[in-house]
Amino acid sequence: MNKNIKINIPNGAKNIINILQNNCFEAYVVGGCVRDSLLGKKPVDWDITTNALPDETMKLFKTHYRVIPTGLKHGTLTLLREDDSAYEVTTFRIDGEYSDGRHPDEVMFTSSLREDLSRRDFTINAMAYSDKTGLIDYFNGLNDINIRVIRCVGNANERFKEDGLRMMRGIRFSAQLGFDIEKETENAIFQNSALIVKVSIERIQQEFNKIILKDPIRINDLWRLGLLKHFLPEYGLCIGVEQNNPYHIYSIDRHLLESMYHIDKQIALRLTMLLHDVCKPETRSTDVEGIDHFYNHGELSSKNAREILKRMRYDNRTIDRVSELIKFHDTEIIGKKSIRRLLNKIGEENLRDLIKVKEADILAQNPEYYQERHNKLEKIKAELDEVIQEKNCFVIKDLKINGSDLMDIGFKPDKSIGDTLNWLLELVIEKPELNEREKLVNLVKNRGKYSE
């Protein structure tokens, strides 16, 4: 116990601990909230552990709290206060065998805090605290915080065999905290990396998202330690593939990672940069002057990205957004006409994101050409703003004529209406000044595509 360390526990959690302690039970805040407090970070959640059994906890709090049995078989209750603040209270426990490599076959309650903490993943997450006892740190988590390392509690191989997701979590904590992974722990990740296939792809995706949002370079750790090949093997095909082209100074994998640092911390945009050139290796060709080209890599990378993201269970909106941005990331944009055409294909939000993608792309290329290409993107942004301000038409609904107008001049309610409106839209995208009802009606009449 270390009574010299003080953690400022919020009143809601403190009240729960006091009630438990006043009724002769042990109670502590535990895990991530203790770690974050020691790091000077504001905890998101305050979890409480106690030797009170779930039914004893329920009896103590059911009068003044709404008690929700969120994980009753694992000893976890959620106490909901009138102000909607919620606290999880879990009974000290030890886990049985992990036959599926993810969940314990059984959970047994224990009266020992040490036994409870010994089942946790990393030392920095295996500390408990109360104002009464101070910091309880059986596994030297505070020291590991001070020397900035991620280390398993006890035997690293056993911890990862119990739950393969812990390997992803170790790299994620390393990314988020800027800590190194201790050598024995790192070796155990490599030795047990194949166990990640037992973990649901949804859980892997959640950890992967946190890693790439915080520090994309950790993708190299995921690959080096054998994890990434089990859920994103396509990245491995990019490693070390040089781009012998004046515009590039990095291998494909290095370019992908560099570009991720230059885009907003949004998961769809980070995924776009990670996958935007994923098919370059298979499209690589070299001309007679020794210069590499990657024809049609945008289209192919877009299709491949869609399959990858489906496999990783991303939502449809993210999949559509990423694949669309990749498809057009190499498209040349010259003038307002091409801006209107792109607005018609992908919409304003995606076009603005596409400009960000292009900027991130060139920032990860040869700096010799950056300024000229950046200036072009700035011009495109200004022209896009003008197109929007001028309310140029780039979708059918903004035409000054509609299907009813066409039927008024003799069209039958069939496919010809849609075909005609699309034809008019093409004309208006070319020449915005044509988007006046009288002009559009005259264009249709002169085309002779309606029935009297």
C-alpha cells in the first residue's frame, strides 16, 4: 500500500465506496481510472471493485440507486444515480479456463483483491485505490508507468492465451500512452499472434481504430509482431515496394503511413489513406526510362478496400465513403466544370474530403513538387466555394424543370422522363446559365424527344 499517493475520486464513486466500507466490505476504484489518474489524465469511467457479493451489493444500493445487472454472471452491477451518472461495481473474482481463447469458462468470486488483480492484462491496469488504503499495487504498475512500459501481469503467454484481444490492447495502450512494450510481453505477442483469429473481427476492429487514430506508425508493430497478417494481409504486399517515380520518395507502405499523419483524425479518412494505394503493387509497370507507373490503381484499390472493410465489419456508410474517396483520389480536377461533375458523382461533403485526401497524399510524396500541387488544391477549394455560393446545379433535383413539367408538354410517364432530365443535367453542368425553366423547355422541344 502507498498512502502517499492521493487520487481525486468523484463524489459519486466515493459515496459508493463509503457505503460499502461502512458496511464492512472492501471497496476500491480499479483499473483504467487509477492508471489515468496517475498519468494526470481525466478518467472516462470510474470502475469499482469490492469483496461484496452481487446480491449483497444489490441489497445495499437498491433503495437509492437503480441497480442494473449488466454482467451478473461475472459479478458486475451498474449503479445508476438520479443524475444519470453510472458506476460499475464488480465483485472480486478469479477466472476459470479460457477454452475459446476469449472468455473464461467460469467465473469464481474470491475474497482476495490480489487474486482479482492478478487476472488483469497489464500491470498499469492492475492497481486499486481508496482514500482509506491509498494505492494498492501488487504488480509494480506505478513503476511501469514511471518507466513508460507496457508489461503483462504475471506470465505474458498465459495472459494472451486467456484472451487474444489483449495483444491488440497492448499495442493500443502503447500507441495511446507513448509507452514501449516490454520485451517479454512483446515476444509473447509474436509467439501467440495466431490466437488473434479466435477473437471476433468486431473487437479487433475497435482496437485497430483506436491505434490508427492515435499513432498510425504502430501498424508496423501490428505487422512485425504477426497480428496484422491475420486481418489485413494486403498491407504486407505493400511493404518494401519502391516507387521509382519523380513524385515519390517512399516505398508504398511508408507512403501510406506518412499520408495517414496528414489527414484529420476521423476513422474514414485514416482508413482512406491506409488503403488508397493498396493495389499499387499489382498494377506496377516500368517504362523504358525506368520510371514506375501504377495505371488504374485507384479503381482497383477502391474495390479492394470495399472488400477489406466488409471483411472487417465496418458499417456501410464508412465503406461507401472510403471506397469512393479512394476511387477518385487520383482524379485530376481542373476548373469549375470538373468540380460540378464531381459534385454530381460524390456530393459536396465527399468532395471536400477528397481535397483533404489529395493534400495528405502530396504531403507524403516528393516535397520538391509539393508547393505547386498544393497551390492547385487551394485554387480548387476556392472554386468549389464559388460553385456552392453561386448555387450551380449539379443534381437533378436542382434543375429548374421536373418530371411534371415534362408531362405538361406531352411526355408520357415512362423512362423517357428520367433520360431527358439526365440529358438536361449534363448540359447544365457544362453551362450553368442554361438552368432556367424556359431555356430547358426549349432545349427539350428542340431535341424532339417528347410525344404530342
